[in-house]
Amino acid sequence: MGCSSSSEASHPSSAAAKGKPGCLNCCVDISYFGGMQGRAGPLILMFEHHGQQYRRCDETRESWNASKATPGKVCDVGGGLPQICCNCDGKTVKMCQFASMMRHFGCRFGYYNRRNLNEVRFVDPIVDTFPDVMNLFAKACFVPDSEKAAGCEAFLTFVKRWHKMIESYLCCHKGKFAAGNNLTIADFVLAAYCANLLCNPNNPMSQQMKACCSETPKFHAYIMSVGENFPYLKTRPPIPAF
Ligand SMILES: N[C@@H](CCC(=O)N[C@@H](CS)C(=O)NCC(=O)O)C(=O)O
């Protein structure tokens, strides 16, 4: 795993050399399927926002399968992509599992305070259910045409429920961010969801997803604030649907 081995190409981040407190003084390699955001999206957004130097390492299905079959190449804990590898002060660290990596870097950068139970009760369900959103989205996108309609329906049904969960949190804490008045890892999840899926003109389900927002006015207002809160999203090039 990592840019030096299985990946086809790597892209240095635009975040280099402006890191905030907690940044690792090495480049973080994040491996994911080439050109896609998927579960890597919130991690990339957090690195961009915080100024952590990182590099995207693009895997193909073949290179990833080859890495998994090579002992010691991927994170020992197993799991799929995204995976992270960094070498700091001579020590190589490999990480996997989306939610664990979000929490790890969230603690390091100050976007996840596990002692603040009033906050984590809103953060955790958003972070932990994002993979469910992405799994259903993948099922709607990457299935034979005959299964597409059912896949889209299952995805949109889940999306409606997910938006309502987020709406109930925003109504409860009344803050401007996902879990109150502090920016947390849940905001990187929601902002990535908005920019990469909901408002992505290359996503064929974007309009139907937007239609699901009519019943969730506070979440709608949150969506409208994403560009302002995460300027990087306004400067990056267009991205594909997934
Ligand atoms: N529990 C893992 C699952 C990751 C996962 O399933 N990733 C997919 C892509 S989004 C993948 O790599 N699938 C191919 C594989 O597992 O080899 C996580 O949340 O990070």
C-alpha cells in the first residue's frame, strides 16, 4: 500500500506548508480508488481545511487486490479503502477504517472532543452512518441497469431518513455546525456529502437528493453555508459522481 508501491499516481495536496496545530510533520498518504472521493472525501476535506500535508494515492481494483494479497503491504487490521500510511520521524504508521481515522485525526486537530458528551452524541451517529450512505450510493451506481431503479429507491429512502436525523440534531442544539457551535468531524462528513453527492452536478441523483431537503429547512440552511465554511470546495476542480 502507499504511493511508493501499488498506486498508479499521486497528487500532492494544496494544503502544504500552512498547517494548524496538531499537523504531522510528514506527508500523509491516503489511498483510495483513483479519482473518486467516496469515504475518502471527509478525510481529504479535513486535511485540506486543517493544512495537513497529504498525498492522494490512486488505486485501481487490480492494484488494490494485489496489495491486499501481499503480506505487510496494507494495514494489519484489514478493511477496505480508504487507508492511510505515513512515515514520521522514521516510524511508519498504517491506518484503516473510515470512522476510526476520522476520530484519530479529529482528536489530533481538535475537531473531536470525546469528553464532550453533549457534542459527541451528535457527532458519532453522523460519522458512523456515513459509510451506510456510501454503501447504498455505491449500490445505486454500480449495479446492472436492471437493478438501478431499486438501488436508487433504497438510497433515496435512506437519504430522507438521514436528513431527518440531521435536522433533529440541528433543531436540538441550535448551533450553526453539525454538533453545535464547534466545527467537528461531523462537519467534514456533512460538507463532503453536500459537495460530493448532493450538490455535485455530475451525480445523476443530485436533483432527487435535493428534493429530499424540502422537509428539512435547517439542514437546507446548513447546506447553503457549506461553501462559505469550507473555501477549498470552491477552488477544487469538478469531481466525478462517486
Ligand atoms: N469498514 C471499512 C470498509 C471500507 C470499504 O469497504 N471500502 C470499499 C471502498 S468504499 C473497498 O475498499 N472495497 C474493496 C475491498 O474491501 O477490497 C471502512 O469503513 O473503512
